[in-house]
Amino acid sequence: MKCDFLVIGGGIAGASAAARLSDLGHVILLEMEEALGYHASGRSAAMFEENYGPAPVVALNRASADYHYNANGGYLTPRGFMLVAGPAQAEGFARDVEELNLHPIAIEDAYARVPILNPETVTLAALHETAQDLDTDRMIQDFAKSLRANGGKVVTRAEVTDIERGPTGWQVLAGGTQYEAAQLVNAAGAWVDQIAALAGVQPVGIQPKRRSMARLPAPGGHDVSTWPMLMGVGESWYAKPDAGKLLVSPAEADLVVPHDAFADDMVLAEGLARYEETVTTPVTRVESNWAGLRSFSPDGSLVLGPDPDQPDFIWCAGQGGYGFQTAPAAARLLADLVGGKSSEFDAQICAALAPDRLR
């Protein structure tokens, strides 16, 4: 089966890249699981916070905003984001306020917004009103729809087991089927360095890091639908309303090998304890829990573009915790780089995202 671009990985990185590249040629997208968005993309906190991430990521966030607000009717609904801290955390609180471009609010305002906050342990708060919930499932399906509308194809249950560089392009064996492509796009999330090694391309040092999540009943029977997302200083935990429940994460970033992740019970318990310190309602029941692998480059920014040693091997990696919020702009940039078009980003941002910075 032949194509111009063979995209490996069916998370938001692969789906968005495949959709944009389908304007340039025939694209086949390979996903090893039964459906798109099975791993990290299916376990996202589903937030759009423009100021979250290192500078190159923030640039991608801001360039993605118009798409999030307006494409296909928009993917965003109001949520808000609030940082909370205790009296001994003033220094870390001030640092987070500056880095995340938040504005401090009166502590009484914080209690009014989230009535379970403990006044004995929460004495500082800051807010970003424009943080939004993001409809991640609809976004990934819309990118897949765009790919198919351009004649592209999505193939699931297609785990890549062999990659060879032939005289006419890449030969890839996946799910028992042989594929041939002029250009290979590596969007395999936690597995990107393994895919690179299979292809004989030097890995860039992507680090998969586990993050766990617990779903709790609404605390004290409150209606949590209007509450903002909450975060502790230094991203030591966070909590987010979701379908009448409350999601709480220990916000860990534990280095692991690529696998179908699951929550670590001890790490989850420690994170829930940090959350409990800030509220008046104890955790009495966890309805469910899970984990995902966020994949980071050594400097924390995405890796986008042709490999410096093998230009027809294209990196779309290192999305970390920023995959959905950066996807529209990241996919446009990738397609511009591959298509030889000028980018909306300046040379400094492009260099900060290029694979050759990691060699």
C-alpha cells in the first residue's frame, strides 16, 4: 500500500499532522490500538491555558487559539484556572503567578468560587479567567474527518514491527501489512524513539513520564460545574470539574518506559493527600483512576520537522502535557516545513522546535 506520507501514531499529534499533510499528498495514518487517541490523548486534562508551558509552547498555544475558539463551531467552553497556596508558599506562589501570567484575587473571592477551600490552609489565590475546557474527543475526530475528506486513510490495530529504508522510500510493516511511503512521520508519542531506532534514525531523547488521575464524587454534594480548575503551587496537584465529578491528579512526572500506563496507588494517595490539605471535605471514595504518559524532549519543547540526517523522516514528538492545546499550530508548522512554505513563526521559535537542536 503506497502513499506520500505515512504517519505513525493516532493521538492528537498524529491526527492533526495527518490532516494538514493531506493537503500536500496522500496520507495513511497508522495506530497500533483499536481507536484513535487511546493513550495520552485519551487521558488528557482537556484544558486550554495559553500561558502553560515553556516559551516555544506558549507561542504554539497562542497561535492555536483562533482554531480552538472558531474552527468547526469551536472546541472551548469557559472554565477558569485558579492557583491556591498557603502562608508558607508565598515565594512559590509569586513565581507561579508571574510564569503563568495570573492575577492575584482576594481570598474571599476564591472561597466564593470554590466553597470547599480550607481558610486555615489556603490564604493566597490567583486566577486566569480565560482558561477553557477543551473538547478533545471531537477535535481528534474532526482532524481524522478532514484527513479522510482529502482521500487519506486511518488504519487501526496496525502496530509497526519493521521499518526499512528502500531505494524508493520507506518500507513499513504494520499489522501484517506492508506500506510504502515517500516520507515517514513519527508521531508515536511515548514510542517515538523506538520508532526512530527501528528506522535507523538517531533518537532525540524523548522521555515518557507518567501522570495519574482519580475521579471523585462531587465534594460534599456541591454543584462543581462552575468551579475553576485548581492547582497547587509548583503544580504539586490539580483538580478539575468533569461531568459533575471532580478529577484530581498528583501531577507527578515519573520517568517510565513506554507502556499502557496505569496509576501508581501510592503516588495517587500522596497526591490526594496534598489536595485534601487545601479543602474542608475529605476524600472518602475514589470512583475510578487511570494514568497517561506525557512525552517530553530534554528541553521540554515539542520536536517538529524533518530529521537533520534523514530529511524524509519527520518528527512530530515531545508534546508533553501540551498536545491538544498546541496541535492546530504545531500541525500547520509541520506542514509548512515539509511543504517548503514560509512559517507564521519567526526563526527563533522554529529553531527552538527543530529536531537538530537535540543533536
